Amino acid sequence: MKIIDSIEELNTIYGAGLSQASVDKVTKRLTPLYREMIEISPFAALATVGPEGLDCSPRGDLGGVVRVVDDETLYLPDWRGNNRVDSLSNIVRDPRLALMFLIPGSNTTMRINGRGVVSNDEALLSSFEMDGKHPRTVIVISIDEVYFQCARAVMRAELWNAEHFADLAALPTPGQMLKAAVGDFDQETYDREWPGRAAKTMW
């Protein structure tokens, strides 16, 4: 297998295809329309890096996954999850992060590269109250660059086309995957109880 191991060689393949729009769309702060897209997005993938390696974590919240504070700052509450705190552990040691936002039904994604800090300020946590509960921490994100992403990947995947949705009955269940990973595991009980447990621990 031929491996490309230099930027120069890579640029001979891709360099000529870079359009001016690909450069011009990158801004150092939110424009009004970039802000509109990000505020409406209920889902984002959060990428971080730390001494143990990379992490990419799904984040979602109905009504907007992040709160836009100003054109250079976002708040991302850390709601209930698996308690691994991989992303947070990375951020407290290396502030670099990236976000990719998805809007159901739209082929346009939004991307942010920036830096984050983790806060447990009581007033900040209280401002995100949901069903009487607060996130345990909030990631405060400083934007370094923001831009919209080419829609071709979403279009090729036909991501929002219900005709191409997977047959959920044919997919392995979480319990089955856990049993395959650990061996001796009660997959039936886990799968039976999981939906109710998740519904009670959203926040």
C-alpha cells in the first residue's frame, strides 16, 4: 500500500481543488447567520485531546445544545452521561477542542475550533436548571474559528432520508454488545431496564 507521508505530496493531490469560498467562510467569531445556525442545533460532536489520546463525545439538548453567550463564547452544559468524564478530563489538561453541529433535516453542518475550561460556578449551573436539576459542570468555550461545512458528506449519506434508516431490530442491542465485550453479563435485563433508566436520568 502506498502511503502519503508529507504535506507536499498531499498538496499535489488536493491543493489545486481548494476554492476561495473554503477560505473566506472561516471567521474568528460568530457572524449573525453562523450564530443562528448554532443556536438552533440540538446536537454536536465534541472532540478533545489529552495525554491518553483523543476523544469524541456526543452532546445533545432539545432547544439548542449550546448557549451562545456572545460572538466569541459558548456554554456547553455537561448533562448526565456515562460518568467517564473523558472529555472533561482532557479539557482540564489541554484546552483545545472542536465541535461539529448537526441540525436534523439540514445538510449544512457548523464547525467550531477553540479552547475550553470547565466551570462549576453555582450561578452558572443554576442558570441551566431543567426539571429541578442542574448540570454538574459547564464547558466555557472560547471560539478560535467557526465555519460551515460542505454538505456533500450529509448528502452522500442521505442522513435524514427515512427510507435509509437502519432496521433497529437488526442492530445489536446495548446489552448484546456489553455481553460480547465482558462475557458473563445479563444482557436481557440490561436491555429491558435501560429505556426506563435513561428516561429517569436525562438531567
